[in-house]
Amino acid sequence: MSLPLRAIAVFDVVARCRSLSKAAAELCVTPSAVSQQIHTLEVHLGTTLLTRAGRGVVLTEEGELYFQMISEDMQRISEATQRIRGFRSRSVLTVRTTPTLGSKWLLPRLNGFLEANPDVELRLNGTTEPTDFSREAVDVEIRHGEGRWPGVFVEGLAEESFLPVCAPLHAASGSLTARDLPQHRLIHSVKAQVQWPQWFALAGATPAAEWRRLLFDRSHMAIDAAADGLGVALESNLMMWRELSDGRLVCPVRQPPRVTLTTQWIVCPFDHLHKPKVRLFLEWLRAERAAWQDQRPALNGSLSN
């Protein structure tokens, strides 16, 4: 019996999209035509490959196994076909990330990924809204939160240290105690997972009844405000590594309490891990994480951030 190659190709698209309608749009056919090809393949294999779930579809155990077995080969066939036709194979990788991580940590490093992978066209989407992978064409997300999202692949990006920082002209490194801070304008990033009251409690200091405050809803604005001398911010060394490295920010507090937390997480559906472009990005991301961890400067000789 000859292989139903057209049906196999259609199934590969449906498995990637997790939607008959999206697959139909990509293939420029009707959803009913897609359904017919899936039925043809299921009859050929003698098993059910997918079931409907709301507006999308879910792969059965056999469907997931079959997709894992063919996805890399289908990608290679697609790339080989494009090359033989005379086109340079290009793959679009869509990454969603929080605005602060995207601008402060990811963007300064991206040239290395682009130079190493000239056939990948990167689309970077900066937002705090979590991805609905069943409806949005996002390959990988770096999501802010606590890391508890069932049903998807989740990996912590890095352990972060949270510490007070300011411009060196505002206060020199190690020149203050925790009890001195309420005398300064305190910059708040209102969505951060570590807030000033928590930090003061860990430092064993009681803040003033009234603070001079400057509030932002994005950490990158709080970091820039501190670097511009507007006050003291409480932020993550992952987000402000460059400002710390070049001396635009210093920790003004002697022996600050060590506050560590993972707030940024690599998230994607498990089947996306089979995509070559996703594997390339994750391998690069992990290498960059390791390099950052090795290069983190010591603050005031007492805190390795």
C-alpha cells in the first residue's frame, strides 16, 4: 500500500497548529478538506490521531507519538525542497517576552543568536499578557510569574537577586544602612514580585510612616529612573545587569539582605520542543544564561549578584 504522503503532510501542519482552521488557512484549503485528509491517514494507520477540544484539536497518545516521529523529517523535507527550488530556507521564530526582560537582558544579546542562525528570522513580541498557544502563533514565551502553569513546558530562566540600587552620585556604594533608605525617594515597580515592605522586613528595618515614592508599572522604567538619579529602586540583577556592570547603578546599602527568586520562565507547549528553530533558541538561551551567571559582578565585595 502506497503512503498517503499528502495526508501525512496535512497531519504535520494540524499537529503544529493544534487547529483545523489554522491548518486550513496555512494550506490554503477548506477545513473540511483538512478533516478528510486526517481521516484518510487514520484509516491508513488504523488508529485515531486527534480529537476535538473546544475550537481546537488535541492529539491522542498515538497522534502525539506519530507527530514526534515525523516532525523533524517533515522539517528537513521542507527545507530541502526550498533549497532545491533555489530559495534560501528561512524560518520565522516568534518569541514573546516581558518588555523589561526583552529590552534589558534579551535584546543586547540577540546579535549572537542572529549571527549564528542566519536562516532564522526572529520576531520579538514584548507584552506581559500570557500566551494562549492554542490560538496564537507564538513559538516560545519568557513569562513573568511563579512558574506554575500546568500542561506546558516550564523552565526557570535564572535565579535573580533583588537589591536596592541608585546612581552613584545619588548615594555611593555601601554608604547607607537599611534604616537610611526612607530618607530617600523610593522607586517602586508595582508589578515586581519583591516589594519594599518585604525587603525592609528582611533587612530588620522599620520604614517611615510616610515615604516619598515614585511608582512605575514596568521595571525597565524604574531601572532607568534610578540610573537617572531620581531615587533608590528595588530591582532584579537580571534586569539591570548592564547598568550594574558599567557603574550606572550601585547598591548603596552595606550588607543588604540576600533576596533571591526566579521570576522569568521559559514556557511553550511540549510539542514545540521538537521544532528545530525552538531547540536552537533554547540552546542559545541556556548558553547565554550560563555566561551571565559566570560574569555577574560582586557588589561591594559582599553580595554576588
